[in-house]
Amino acid sequence: MFPDSCTVNNGDCDSNTACSHDTKTNAVICTCKTGYTNTGSAVNVVCKDSCTINNGGCSSNLTCAHDDTTSAVICTCKDGYTNTGTAANVVCKDSCTVNNGDCGASATCSHNTQTNAVKCTCKAGYTNTGTAANVVCKDSCTASNSGCDPKAPCIHNATTNAVKCTCKAGFTNTGSAVNVVCTDSCTVNNGGCSSNANCSHNALTNAVICTCKAGYTNTGTAANVVCKDSCTLNNGGCDPNANCSHNAKTNAVKCTCKAGYGNTGSASNVICKGTLSVS
């Protein structure tokens, strides 16, 4: 009795082929194993890895691999693509078009130029508080004031949402538009006050207050202080019979009765009366 041909050198079938017999003639039949495709003919079976032939039947956006147990072809979406079909019918779509690539609403989805993997980048006005691999975008203004000067509140540009650092009331930007440095306004050009005014701050709002120095009077408004020499305005408030001048140390208005008049008031309230001359 002759041995079963399939037990002798696998019936001369390819090593990636299963040997069996025709049910009628008992002739040897070579059939490619799961995960392999016949690239020869029915009578000369040549079994090649299916993944090397037309990508195993997977589409161009799919990677062909094999099941670890059965060696069957498995189609898996390449980096940057997401399966929107089923395990049996894989349909690969650009991941950025599917739920924004899981980047989140505050991030822009794009692809790595080399690997095509999804790349999440926080939009303008947001900062990544996670990692490169797990991007978590938070409002930049909530993340360490977005690097703005402590005296500058962080806000967002109404058009671009980019971070905008704006100095608080009473402070002036001595840096640049992109590098805001907030300095006490009174130390910068006297806070915009004239040279005859003192610069200070409102106790509630910290806004700049310009106050005319001693010997000067505001001829403008509270919002636009204009300091003029008080002696040029209504004689500095002195009696009509007094000369207006300034204290040499304090520059405060000094009223001095003219010749022929004497002060009947006080040093702070000069009242000039005519004096009688004795002939």
C-alpha cells in the first residue's frame, strides 16, 4: 500500500499550502493557507503572502496585516485615518474629518508631515496644559495669566481670539505690543500730567489723577487738567489792593498789601485796608 501523498513532502505542495485530495479522483490538491494567495495556476500553485498582493485586498488607506491566531488578512487604517465602517468592512476616513481627530473643540487637527499621524494644535488663545501626545487646550488667560505682566489683565482679541495683554488703569506699557511691560504711569512722562501738576492715583480705580502744584490753578477740567500760574488768574485770590507773588520755598500764593495799605486780616487771609497818613 502506498502512503498518503500529502504525508510525503506535503504532496509537493508549497510550504504555505495545505495538501488535500480531490473527492472523486483522489488527486492531490494544493490550496493556499489562510493569509496566502495563489500567484501561480490551478496546476502549479504558488502561495504568496496576501499582503504583498494588491495590499491583501485592503484599500490604499489601509495597512494589511495578519491575525495572530488564524493568519487571516486584517485591514487596519493607516496613521491619520479612522475606520468609519466595521471590522469586516473597513472604511478609512481622514481622522481630522471624524470628530476633529479627537483633538477637542479648542484645537486644530492636522497631520504629521512625516508619519501622517494626527497632530493636535491648540487654537489661538489656548495653551496646551497636557503633553505632546495628549493635548489638553485651556484658555491661555487661565494658565498663569498667559504670561502677561501681573499688572496687565489677560483678554482675547475679538477677531482672532489671540491673547492680548492690556495694562491696568494707572499703568503704562513701556514694552511693546508683543511684550507688554506695565510701569506706574506717574513714572512715565509724569502720567501725562503737565510739568506744573503732581501725578497720583485714584484710591478706588488707580487711574491717574493730575493735581496742580502749589501756586497753580486748574483752568481746564477734572479730566483735562491745565495748570496756570494762580497769580495770573483773579490775582491769585488776593485782595484787589494786594500784590500776588509766590513763596520762595513752597511756591504757594503769597498776598502782600500794596503800599498805602495794611493787612487787617491774617497771614493766611490777607485783607488790605488803606492807612491814614499823618501830615
